[in-house]
Amino acid sequence: MTHPSLPPPLPDHNSLPFAITMGDPAGIGPEIIAKLAQDTRRPDLPYVVIGDAGALQRAVDAIGGSCPVMPIGENFDGLTQALAQGAIPVLPTGAPLPHDLAPGLVDARAGAAAHAYVQRAIDLALAGRVRGIVTAPIHKLALRAAGITHPGHTEILAARTGTRDFAMMLANPELRVVLVSIHVALSEAIAAVTPDNELRAIRLAHAACRGLGLTHPRVAVAGLNPHAGENGLFGDQDQQVIAPAIAAARAEGIDASGPWPGDTVFMRARQGDFDVVVAQYHDQGLIPVKYLGVEQGVNITLGLPFIRTSVDHGTAFDIAGTGRASASSLVQALQYAAAMGTPTRPATTISAPAPMLALHRRPPATVRRPRPDFIFMLTRQDRTVANAMDLLPEVLDAGVQHIGFKDVGLPLPDLQQLADAIRAAGAVSYLEVVSLDEASETASARAAVALGVDVLMGGTRPEAVLPLLRGTPIRYYPFPGAVTGHPSVLGGSTDDIVASARRMAALEGVHGLDLLAYRFTGDVPALIHRVVAAVDKPVVIAGSIDRAERIEAAVAGRAAGLTVGTAALDGVFPAPAPGLAAQLRCIRGLLDAAGKEPQCSGAH
């Protein structure tokens, strides 16, 4: 769970340590960290390893190293002394690893430990206790064996931080590449070539290079098809989708060019014509980078609220425990992290991309709108259901990655068990407040801290709640407008609610808004559009979302997320089979369908 009792942040962010996660303990992660500690190329900056002291000590022994492993305290007690003595400072996370954990084998225990190390590092980064995160490799099958559904670091980090606009950048001394899509099948990667995704990747590439000190980055965009489509001869995505996105980026002042043929653009970048290449899919971008040598490559996640770099290789089970692994990529990852002055969020977001859509010239064009996060609430009539823990496995099996509950309906120990189980599965946890007075609302905020949830939603008194959340990684989404009653009702006029939304979104520490749109008696689609347009933070749509039209309105209004609880539990959606899992898959299907609406259509 999240650790609220972290030390106060140091005054100078650049003096903070980097958190280095140990990765899968059955892989080469412990070994390359042991080698990093005594590598003369390592930057002279503070760091702390998030992992297991015993595994690190065995790795030191395996390479014949001499540096001791020194566990430090929860408040980083002993960090300065450990570094001064040339020791490896480790913040122990989770129970000590079992001695029968063999190197080079997929093991659910190793997957769970690797996941816990990443989650602990995210806690520290979100709380401002570390300067950034550098990750050793994890193993996807071990994660899956441990019940973690995210395919890799990038998706875990994006989910925990609520980041919707993110990308992977691979870099080495000769080439930088940003990917439009990451770990998806090739057919899905082609479908992901959309105006929004292209512009997002271009913006992130530009911002990343600016963060590395390039004042005027030259962004080359690779084409999707052979010869970048040859003017439509080999496919029309290059001219109809990618070229307009490049034009939109140039209109924002970004020096973007292309689409360039994928068989030559990387060579030209290596020769100095471009500073970064936006590649259309995983293998198009990673093959040229890795061909130049994985030992020099660095994986960087763009768009996060903190710096994150990683090695550009896997767990190397075939040599794990032999002492033969090279720490070069880890050295490069730490050097890159030190060189990145600020996190890589672009200055502009794509929350309102209407001008971009106008450039897509195939009327009536099928344009994928941003897909809101589906937050399933284990609640009925604003109360957490008694069998929430029994339902959770079915919810996870249905592919739901955002799961919430209310602060009423179950005693706190049961809610703690539920929050821990959601977190252990790699999903994002939400607590929604239904309190009606200040005393109970602040008590709910304290409960959110104690439970270690990722997101606190609801409540109408941010001035009372924000001091309680300060110093924790919890993201806060209060209700705008006048909310009364139980179940809650949203009162007031549309203008009143929009004004309240603007006021709340302007508060430091408010990360987004929880709009009870379907507890409002007026024009709900208009309300959604106005609130989303009025603020520059994510808006989640809540209330009684119990039919396709309401899902479509949330998508059309460009909401960041929507919550469904009672309706799915009661089986009201037109699923092809009975049961909760079928309801959840039906809702996900409705979200996908709504996201593919023709540009000229409205909700129906």
C-alpha cells in the first residue's frame, strides 16, 4: 500500500536521490546494480535501491564485488552514510525474498516483488521524495504469474500516475526514437495511427528533447507504409492522418517534418539531420536503436510527472546469476536521468483537439476520440457492496484496471483488505467520498491516506481536505457544484457548476474533478462539454451511468473517465451473457464503439 509516513521533501529537488528499482530478482537486475555501484562511469549523485538486501548481497558476491549492502530506514536514515562509505543503500520493500528463488526462472514470487519495488518507487516520486526513477528489467511472464495484468513498466507508471498522454522513447548516443504505440499487436498498432496519437507523440518528443537541453529540436516523423505511402499508392494513412498531424504540430511552433520513409529516416537522424524520430510502432523504432547496441540504450517514459529512465534490455534469464551481465545500459540510464532537467510533459495537451480533427480530410472521417478510463465502482446506491472482495477477481478477469469503492458500506479493515488487493493486482484504486459535513469529509480523507488509495474522489471541501493529503501521492478529484443528499444530487445551474469547477481546478493539489453529471436535472451533455472546456484538468463523469447514450455523451464530451457501479451490478447493460464480467466487457465495448464515432455524428 501507499506509505503516507514519508519524510518531508528536501528543499532542493536536485539534491534528492534517484530511486533505482531492483527489477525481477530472478534476472540480472541485482547483478547490474551491484556492478553500477563500483562503476567509475556512474554519475556522482545520490541514489537508493528499492529492493531486497539479501538479493543484492548475493549479487555482489556473484561478481566478486567488495562494496557492502546497507539497508536504510524508512525516512532514508543512513543514506548519506551508506553513500559516503561506498555501500549500496537499499530501502527494503516487502518481505525478504525466499532463498529458494532460483535465478533464470519465471517465478510468481519474483514478479510480485518486482511489481512492489516499482510501486514503492512511484510512491516516493509522487510524494516528491526522490528526483526520479531508474528501473532495472522486469519479466512480463513473471508479472502475469503474480496476477499483474500490465504488460510492462510504461503501462504501470501511466496507470498509477493517471497519465493519459505518454510515450516510450529509446535513446543511445547516436539515435533518439519515440513510439506512437508500444506493446500492442501490429494490427492494433496500425489502428493506433490516429490524429490524436500522432500529435501526442510529436509533442512528447519535442518536450523530451527540450528537457535534454535542445532549444529547437528537429522532430522527424516516420511514415507507416513503404515509402511513406508513395502519395497514396501503398496506403493513405501517411497523407490522410500523419501529414495533417505534422502540420498541426508545426502550427504550434514545433519543428516537425515528414512523413519520411521508414527505411531511411533513422539513418538520416543518425547522420545528424534530425534530433529525434517519431516511429509508428514498436519494432519500426526499436530495431534501429537496438541494432546499434542494447548496452548503450536507454528507455525513457515521456509524459509522466517525474523522470523515469530504464535499461534497454530484458532480464537476461540465460545469464542471470553468472556475473556476466553488463551494467552499461544502467549507467547510461542513470546518466540520462541526471541530464533530464524536468519531467517530460509537453506544454500543450490534446484535451481539446478539435482543430486537429479538422485536418483529417476524409469526410465523414472515422476518428477515434480519446477513450475515457472506465472506473468500476464496487458500490450499489453509493455504498460499497458487502461482497466486494468476492467480486474483485471477476472484475480483474474482465480487464478492468480502474476500481473504486465508497467510504461507507464496509468497516475500515475490510476496506483496507480491498484496497490492498486492488493494488496487488496492479490496478488503480479509487475511494469516493459521500460525506455531507466537514468533519466526516476530513475523516474520509484521513481514511484515504490510511488505506493508501491512488485517487480520492468526491467531497466538496477541498480547502479542508488538501492539507491532509499534502505530502502523499494521492490524486484528488473533488465534486464541483452543490452536492447534497444520499444518494448524492448535483444542484444549481450549469453556470454555477462551471464556476465551481473553475475555482476548484485552480487550487494547487487538485488533480482533476469528479462531476456528478448524471445526478443533475438539466442538460447533462451540455454540462459535460462546458465543464471539460472550462478547466485544464481531467474530468471524470459520475452519477447514474446506466445506458449506452450516457457513455456516448461522456466520450463525446472528452471526459477523462467515467464511473459505473449499480447499473453493472444490476445487469442493465445489453450484454450477450449474464453475469458481472459480461456487463463489464459490454461497457468496455460501448466505450470502444463510442470512441469510433464518425466526426460529423453526435451521440445517439
